[in-house]
Amino acid sequence: MPLTRPWYLGLANIRGVMANVVDFAAFLGGESTPRTPDCRLVLTAERFQSFSGLVISRMVGLRNVNNLEALAPSEGQPWSGTTYRDGDGRTWRELDLGALVEDENFLNVGA
């Protein structure tokens, strides 16, 4: 998409609604998400009135936080919540979509 940040991929018509599409890994400052069969587009709920989709590398399912060890609230990003560890030692982080779609950096897609 010309004149936009590298992580902004453009618009998609999803069920008749135009949605912004963001490469979430690139937004976080990492490499762009490789397009593979495991790649997914996670949509924000309509209640946020943002109509955005986050491109992610894969979906591994939901986790019950009652089965995880809470480590600490994440630092730095207002939309990044508590960090958890599962029984296998993997780290999980809550994502506050409401705070993300209101974040100034997320809203400012212009280059």
C-alpha cells in the first residue's frame, strides 16, 4: 500500500465491511509474517468499531488463564496485558484489542 507504514497491508472487504489489515509481527517491530497455509487473519470485534484484521503466523487456540501461571503485566505497550507461562514452559501474553485499536501508533498508518 503506497504511502503507508510497512506493516499496513491495506483494506479487505469482509462480509460487506471494509477492514484495515495489519501484519501484527511487523507492527511489533519484527519481520513480516510469512504467508503460509497456517497464516490467519484475526478480526477485531465490531464492538470496537475499528474493523481491523491482524495477520498472524498461526493460530494455536484459546487457553484458560486458570490453568496458566501469571508472571507479570507486560511493560511498554498499553494493549499488552499479563504474561503467563503454561505447563510446557511456553509464554503467553494477553492482548487487549480495545486498547490496541485505540493506540496512536496503530491508528497512524501513514508513512
